[in-house]
Amino acid sequence: MASTSSQAFVYNTFHEYYTSSSFSAPSITNFSQREFGFFMLKNRSMLRHVGFRNKEDLRIFLSKNVPSDVYRSGAYYEEPEAEMNRKGWLGADLVFDIDADHISTSCKKIHDKWICINCNFEGKGITPEECPICRSKKFSAKTWPCESCLTSAKEETIKLVDFLETDFGFSHKEMHTFFSGHRGYHVHVENMAVKTLDTIARKEIADYMTGLGVTLLGNKKKKVFRGLILSDYGWQKRLKLGLKRFLSNAKKEDLQKAGIKRNYSILLFNKELILNRCILEGRWNSIKGLSNRTWEKLFHHVKNLESSQIDTVVTTDIHRLIRVNNTLHGKTGFKKIEFPVSYIDVFDPFKEATAFNGGNVRILVSDAPLFRIGDEMYGPYKHQVVEISTAAAVLLICKERAKLVKGKNV
Ligand SMILES: [Zn+2]
Ligand SMILES: [Zn+2]
């Protein structure tokens, strides 16, 4: 927990942001039908079931109350301020969340730690579902919004956008893409066709994105996929192109990662034949030594590469609150920010999501890796006092890696 003066510093900096011209309250479709929720800095509690007539009312609320996190419903309600079962659900946008927390990047072993609240057992990397020692499910985790984790999250988002565009036919106009302000990306689809989908229908869509249940082989004893020519639609097309892409570039290590421990050399030496005879002509059993089992492993691996690692819980929850864009993330001080779908390849979260300019702050850093904000590099730091920009200081304090030594030099 940050010290009182560090907390006051974060509060004041957030307050300055919400009262300045650099904050503009976002336009949200059917503003007055949305439920809003806030995590309040002052009493460290959640406030829900709030409604506003328009964005100006929200702006005034934020400048007066300065929450650490601001959320709104993906849903539309008759009465957003009523209790949950009296709100009158009218529909919801289709919302996707891609969070680096759920993607297994190798750098997590370096920058992420978790500790079991029950038995104090600790480990590095992704927080497990349950403690390997006492099976408790409560952890305290220390994570870091690192560049390569965010690049992985962006790659998953690019795949998601392609699913939405190619397989579902949504236009860029109907899709809204955001950086979450911490470790991931959000995509919202606003369209009449999705608005009234129930939880089960949303689960079907989420399963499609993650490739759950995608299978070609059926009964592997019978050579059921002999002669199967993959179509140019949906998952069959994705498997075909994915297989082509994977095998064209695959090295021994890649095939071993796919679970092919023995006959990888057959795959490496017959790439051309495999691409033409098997993938294009559907003669899957035409190369000696490539069994159904090998194909099954390859398809499974390629399916994982081609699917998008969304958090399916977010998509299926029709009452879910999601962070409001242009507002600050309480764990980083970065903004949640919308960017055009077509701009995703070049979008730089560490440049475009920064909210504070100028000022230098002296802080005592306990531990921080090398990181970048804008064009400037910081760290690594270990038990040292440093004087750094407001944005970097807020990030380190919010991530509980630093304490304030002295306020802003103005
Ligand atoms: Zn434990
Ligand atoms: Zn990382």
C-alpha cells in the first residue's frame, strides 16, 4: 500500500488531469442508458449504479470526486441507477477484452511475481489458478505492463479484429478499439444485430474466437479426413492458411513445440510436397510417416496460433462494467484510449496513453525494470531515490514500486 503522501500525490495529479483541458469526457452511445461505476480514491471503495444525463455531467462528477478508476456498462438500461434486477436490460454492446495477464509470454518470469495470501508460497510468471501448496485461490500479484507483453496482447487483438471483420462482417465503423491503460486492449462492437444477444449467443461467439471445439479429424482410427479439402471460409480457411504459414517457416524447435518429437524431419524435408499434396489437394495420407496423430498435433498447434486469446468471461457477461475511455487507470496513471482500427499496427501505448506532461518528482523506488514512456527510457531501479517525470512517478507509485520523496517541482 502506498504511503499517505504518495496517495495524496496520485490524488492531486488525477485531480489536475480531470480539471484540465487535456481531459475530454468521451461520447458514449445512449449515454443516459448506461450504468457507471467508480473506484473511489478517498475511501477506497466501489460505487456502482450511477447514471448521467450526458458527458458534461460525468465530467463534473470526475472533477469533484476524482476516482482512481471509472467504468460504465456495456449494457443499455431503462433505469441505470436502479438495483441490478430492476434496471430493465435493453441490450448490450459486444465487448472483448484481451489482457496480457492471460497470455503466456516468457518475460513474465522476469517481471511478474505472485504470492499466496494463505500460505505465503510465491512464484514467478503467470499467477496460477490455485496455489500448488495449499490450493487457495487468493493471491497478491505484482505485475508489470511491459512492452513485449503489450505487443503480444496487440497481436491477439489484431487476430480478433480480423475475425470480426472477415468472418462476422463487421465494418471498421462498428468496431471500437482501445488500449486499456494497463496490460491490454478492448474491442467493442456496436451494432443492432449484436445488441440483444443473450449470454449463450455471446459464449458461442467467444468460443469461435478462441477456437474452442474446432476439430477436423473426428475419429482418428478411421481416416476420416482423407480427401478433405479445406474450404475458403471460416476456421477451415484459417487452418489452411495457418498450416501453410507455420510449415513454411517451421524449424525443428517449432515442430517440437507443436508436440512433434519424432518425425519432424519428414515435415522439414517434404515442405513443398506437404503444401501441395496435403494442404491444397487434401491427400493427407500421401506422405509416408505422417500419421493422423501428427496431423492432429499440427492442427491443434496451428489452431492455437490462429485463435485470439480473449477473456471469454468479459464477452459473455451482459452486465459487465468496462473502463471508460479517456479516464485514468488506477494501476498506471495511463489513459484508456481509443484509436482507429486501421491504426492498430503502429499504435504505441507508451506514447499515446500518457496523461501527464512536465514536472519532476523525487521518489524512492524499491524495484523497477527498464521501461519507456514516450521517447524516454527509465530504470532499471533498485532501492534508490530518483527524480523523474510525473508520468513515470505516477506509474511507479500506482504499481506500488515507489514512494514519494518530494512533490512536483513547479
Ligand atoms: Zn498457498
Ligand atoms: Zn512482459
